[in-house]
Amino acid sequence: MRKKRRRPYRQVVKTVSILAISFTIIAGCSETIPLSHETSATVQEQPLKSVKLYKVGKQKIGDPVEHAADVLSSVQFDIIAKAGGDIGQVLKNREEWVQEGEVIVRVNSVDANFEKEKAMLAVETIKTAITKSREKARKDMETQKRELNNSILKLEMGLGDMTRNYNKLKNDYEVGKATKAQLYQMDVQLRNAQMDLDQLKQRQKQSIQDSGDSLSDMETQLKSAQLSLQQVEQSMSYLDIKSPASGILTGMNLEAGMTLQPGSKIGLIQKLDPIKIKAMLSTEEAKYVSNKTELTYYLPGTTQKYKGRISFLSKVIEPESKAYEINLDVPNKEMTLKPGMKVWLQLTEEQDQIVLTVPTYSIVKQGEDSYVYVLVGDSVEKRKLQLGRVNEPDQEVLSGVSEGEQVVISNPSQLRDKEKVQRAAVEVPK
């Protein structure tokens, strides 16, 4: 009896299991059934994205870039004592304006005065000796010339007589009244007399030359003594210490009676017209001035602005300061600028601040690169940008887009290159 009662229950369970399996199979098969043609068309005909645009234009990115700079003297000259001695007089004091060549300090030197007197005495002594030698030489020359002239005259007269006797003896020899030995002896005497006359004339010339040589030696000694005197006078001129340039006298603290050693530094001349403005720029700041020849500067707390010529801009960064040095040469006739003052340099001008910009929220970042989507016809084009300065909410654009082009500003990160879009509102720079 119990077995018959359990059969209906087992059949019910079996039937329920079969139905459950059947429903599962049917559900799985229904997921693989392909969509109809009408359903595919509906998916493909999605509406175009509506985008807001911004018209690229120029506007002010910010105030001019400025950098603090130091005012320095354009040139500095050391004042060196070229001669030693005791300070006799101080004519200029520290912080005074001096002109080039103006005497600042006078130095007294006993040794220098002694050397000068000695050199002057040597010159006068040689001059006196030359005068006496010339007078003696003149007298000796006259005496020697007179004696030589007399001797020459006698020899010439004797030579004349011997020539006549030789000619007479030669005639006698031809007619047989004289022998050949007599004629030969007379010929020898005539030749000897001629040689003596030639020697006397040579001595006459040589004596004149010797006298000239003697004076030439003394004149050389005189020139040497005069050069020594000039050197002493030059050394004594250093006793008047003069300014090497026009400018402000600094770093000097001397009093009369102090002793100076040759080669000692006594002060400094700072040239203030023109004056120098110096600054150290970062790499980015150096780019602003790389192609410029002058910059604007002004004093803190003033509105008056001036122009200064760029005299130097380093091409390589300095290892110690990690910066680029820039120098300006500025006229300073009124002495408005002085060493130690500060000024502001304008690395950019007002017109340099008017640049192409795009909103920062139109820029899509991918790694280190920046992009915007530019509307071209009815689709967008992905453009890579080179960016410059930032002044929220605007960003300077150095390259990538042109003035008048339109960039997407609404959800640009959701777009794809060459994707078709629908134009909505267009904003323009304010």
C-alpha cells in the first residue's frame, strides 16, 4: 500500500525537472537569435554629438614678464701706486666724482728727487765735456791741419824739384851724359817722395775722422744720460696719482703722512656713465629676450619707463648660478642710477602679451602631449599643440592652431579623430 502512494509524487518531480531543463534550453537559444534588419538600422542611425565651439583668437595672456635686476658700474678701474713714498697731500676723498687725469693724491719721495738730481748732473757733465772736447778738437784739428798742410806743401815742392831733376837726368841719360844707375836711383827717390806725400794726405783725412768719432762717442753717452733723466722724470710723474677714468672714487682711505709702497692698491674708480644693469635669468625667461636688442626698465615705485641696450646675454647657463646673465648699458648723464640700486626689467612688452589662446578645458592630455579637436567641415580633426603661458582659464598656443579656427570645448575627451559632429554654440575671445 505504501509503494502505490509514492508513485504519483515521483512523477510530479520528474515532470517539473523536464520542464525546467526545457525552459533553460529555450532561454539560451533565444540569446543567439540574430537581430532583424530593422533592429540593425536602428542601432546605426544614432544621433550626431552636439559640440560647443570656441573661435581661436588673440587676447592678453597677462601682464609683462618682469625680473629684478642690480645696478652696477659699467667699468671699474683699480688705482695703483706706481711709485713709493710718503703721502704729501690727499686732493680727493671717498665717494667724490673725479675726472679722468685728475690728481687724487700727491706723494713725496726723497729718493726720487735724489735720482733726478743725479741724472740731471750726469747730463750737464756730459754736455760740458762735449763742449770742451769740441773746442779742443777744433784747436787740435787746426794745429794738425796746419802742420800737415805745411808738410804736404814742403813735400809737394820737393817732389816738384825732384821731378824736374829726374827729367833732366833722363835727358842726360839719353845723350850719354848720365848712367843708368843714376837714373834708377833718382826714380826710386821720386817714388818714395810721392809715397810720403800720399801718406800725409791720408793722415790728414784720418785725423778729421778720428775727431768726429770721438765726438760721436760722447754724444752717445749724452743720449744715454738723457734717457736716464727721462726715466727718472717719468717715475717722478707717478708721484702724482691720477684718476684713470671719470667716475666715482670708492674704496680709498688715505691720510697725509702715510707711506705707500710701489704697486699697492689705494682705491677704485667706478664708471657710471654709461651704467650697467645686470640680471640672472632662468631658461624660460632667457627665451623671452633671445632675439631682442633692448629692454624696458623702471625704478621700483615709479611709473616712468626707459629703454636700455642689451650689451651681453650669455649663450650657456652658468654652472654656479644655474642661470643666464644679461647686461644692459644705460646712459646715466644725470646720475639717476647708482651702484647698489634695484630696477625692474620687462622681459616682454605689452604687445608681447597679446597672443593666440584656447581655453584650458578644450585641451586633451595624452601623456606629455596636448591636443585639441578642431572643426573642419562637419567633422573634428585632432591637432597636437605647442603650449606657452597659462592665465586661467586661457592657455597660450605657440603652434597647432591658427587664428579664426574653431576648437571643441564641450567634452573633447569623448571625441575621436575625423568623427562627425553637430555644431552648437560658438564662443569668441572676450
